[in-house]
Amino acid sequence: MNKQNLKQHARLAALFTAMGLSFAVHADIKIGVAGPHTGANAAYGDQLWRGAVQAAEDINAKGGINGEKIVLIKGDDACEPKQAIAVANRLVDSEQVAAVIGHFCSSSTIPATEVYEEAGILSMTPGSTAPKLTERGLSGVFRMCGRDDQQGVVAGNYLIDDLKAKKIAIIHDKDTYGQGVADATRAQLHARGVQEVIYEGLTRGEKDFNSLVTKISAAGADVVYFGGLHSEAGPLVRQMREQGLTAKFVSDDGIVTDELVTTAGGKQYTEGVLMTFVTDPRNQPEGKDVVERFRAHGYEPEGFTLFSYASLQAIAAAFQATGGTDSAKAGEWLKNNSVSTVMGAKEWDEKGDLKVSPYVMYRWDAEGKYQQL
């Protein structure tokens, strides 16, 4: 409960006492769920929302947080930084949330968390991997995912050791996340003594990449590494195949959604696509019952769905343990305690990063689904 609500309840309590009536303070705990709920990347906002909704239902069914029910407030940033700041201010000022799950795109999460930090509100992102997010010394910022520099090492090593790549084209979407993970992969290649044949950015929102594909083909690339999201990855890989370019296509956890098949124009174009992602959380024994509940309702908890569920579990555990919604106390508690989640036990370091976040490789199959290798 925030300070303004406490003062309001105190005034009401005094009034009721003066009238000889009893007064019990009951309040909901508002938690924001911020991400791209509309726009080209709305699939990820849907994952975050579904995960948080199921977690809230399950936690509330067991009594909520210290007897208070969780109420979720949706914030749509459309993966646009300016909109993310506006959403953050609304969640803080108008909605008076106690904590925030989000955002998704690193370029949105970084400025939004400045707002939350100033307001003293705890935030945990299920999917923002840019190292900068937790390198700014902000005490109330956490993530339930890994970092680009961890992901890039795995990707770079795979390109060299498993694919035996000789000529690698590195393409990114010029965004904080996309370019960041591409640069991390590039750095690992350089550390291993491999130079890319192309390093180039495309513009998010564009759909015609044929001239870029021609350039990649002319460079003789046998592997294309793309840093970005499914909205650009899909058209890019389709146009590669349409031009007869058979180079391996490798990407990141920004394409972990079935929407990749849609944006590519069919599973015939995504078959064989490779990507980095953490060990599939759907296979964790701790989350078996939750995964079955999702599937019973006709929803496959893909991508970052369980990351969002686990984020609310962590926030709820911290508030429960500290006996209130003081974000400073909750943040300190998270940095000193393990939390049991649907993704297994999670622990955070002083920066707010997970102590363990193992990335592995996945391949998209002929049925348009991704499978861990």
C-alpha cells in the first residue's frame, strides 16, 4: 500500500472510530504489467500479460499477498521508448502501482525504470536483456532473464564450433536490444579470431530487405546472424530463401514466438532457423502444473509467458516476506534470498541480475515449432 492510500485509510479509520464504528483496512495491491500490448511486437505483450494473469489468479487463490489481493494494471508501450515513459508515469502517478512487471524491449525498459526508481517502485523485467539495464546502479531494478553478453557468447561459439561458419554476416535492427545482442555475438567471434564479412543494420518496421539479401549473397555468407525481433526476422529469412540464399539463419530470444512463422509467411521459411534462448522453462518440473493449466485453457505458454509468471511470484514473495509493499525492503530481500518459481529456484546479485541464466540453442522444425537442441 502506498503512502497516499495509507494516509487516506488513517483518516477514514479516525472518522469511523469517532463514530463508534469499527474500521478494517483492506486494499488491493496493484501491479503493473508493461510491454508491447499493441503493435508489431504485441505477441510478447500477450505473453507477459497471460503469464501475470495466471500467476495473480493462483496467488490470490492462496490468500494473495499478506491477505491482500493482487490487481493487475496493463500498460501498453508498443516497444516505443517515449510511450514507455508515458506508461511508467501513468502507472506511478495515476494507478499508484506497488511494483511493475516489464517492460519487454530493452529500449523501453531502460528509460521506464528511471521513472520507477525515482518513485521508489520495484520493477522486474521478464525479457529485457541489454546489459545497461542493470549496470546503472539502480537498486529496485531486476530481471527474470539473462543478458546479451551471456547470450552472445553462446551464439558466437555455436557459429564457430558447431556450424563451422567461414563467412558470417551480422545484421541488426539498430535497436538497443537487437544491436546489443548482435554486438555481443560479434565480440565473441572477434575474441575467437573470426571477422564478419558484413555488419549492417536494417530499420525496424521495414519489410523489403531484398537489396540487403543481395549484398549478403554477394559476400558469400554461409551464416546470417540477426539481432532483433520476429517482426523483421520473418521477412528477412523469407526473402533470403526466395532469392535462393541457403545460408544458415541464426537469431536470438527476440524471435521466441509462433508469430515468427506468420511474419515469415509460412513454416517452410522458418524450418531450420536457429536461435538462442534459456533452457525451456516449460520443461521445468516446478512448473508442470501451471503449464498444464495453461494448456487446458487452450494456450501454449511459449516464449516469455512463464518468465512473467515467475516475475510476479518473485515480487509477491518479497512483499510477503517483508510484510508490506515497501520496494526498498523488497529489493534488498530479493538480493539476499532465493525464490521458488515455476522456472525453478532463482537468485539475484547486487545488480539485480540472475546469478544463473543458462542459454542454449534451439531449432525451428518443419511444423513451425521451436525445439531445444
